[in-house]
Amino acid sequence: MKNLIKLICFAALVLGMKANAWGQPSYGLNEAAQKKMSELAFLEGKWKGNGWMMGQDRVRSTFESEETIQFKLSGTLLEVEGIGKSDGKVVHHALAVISPAEGEGKFDFTSFLQSGEKGTYPAELIDGKLYWYPVKEVRYVIEINEKGQWFEIGEYNAGTQWYKFLEMTLDKVD
């Protein structure tokens, strides 16, 4: 009788594990993630314009840029694709996915570059501006200016001062 009880318990345990392993994850909408991501709705759309960037050689070059921003997965992720061209040649092509992170106004910014570089970086919404930090000394700030344009800067921190190395202004076209 003891062996029968042990066998039944063992069988129940194994079958329970298999059921959990074979069980489907929840496909319900994460409404908290959707609500948090809606804070970034001001970025959605197709944007075109131009800007400038400065390399390590401190030479400023200009470019034309196009950003396409779309919510994905029922509004729980934001996809950002940017293509910059100078003299008809692609000088920047990136794809990013912004997702909710722990904390008020906090996000994860997962970026993929045409060079193969990729990473997930902290981002935060401060006073209606999206900041993201690929490294401690560098930040990008995106906002919609008083003319309704996408205005983005990239800055490098050299101790106590931030120095601008990128600026672009884009008009919403869609």
C-alpha cells in the first residue's frame, strides 16, 4: 500500500511538471505596460528633416534623417527606426525597441546598429523629454519643440560640462 501511494504521488508530480512545461503562457494584454508606454505617444509617426553630427575628429557633418516610430504588440512596445544619409550615402541606420522598465518614467532602450552593435540601455521620461544613455558619459535627449518638431540632441559629458555632438530637427510627415 505504501508503494502504491508513493507511485501515485510520483506520477502526480511528474504529470504536474509536464502540464506546467507544456502549458501556454498568458497571452492577455499587459494593460500596465500599455499605459506606461502611452506616455511616449508624442513620438509616434513618421518624421523627416536634417541635422549635424560631430565625430571624434571634431569635424561637423550634415545629414538628412528619417525616423519611423510605431507602437507594436498592442501598444506595449515602441519601435524606432532611424536612417541618416549624407550625399545620398547611408551614414546611420538604427533600429530600437523601447519597453517599460521598473520605476516611474523608466524604460529600456534596446538598440541595434547597422554595424552589428547592439545593447539595452536605460531611458527615462523627464518633463516630457525622453533621455537615453548608451554609456554613462553620453546621453540623447528627444523632445517635441514648440513648433511641433522632433528635436534631438546627443551630448558627451566631459566631467562637469555636457558637450553637444549631434543635433537634428525633424518635421512630422505622417
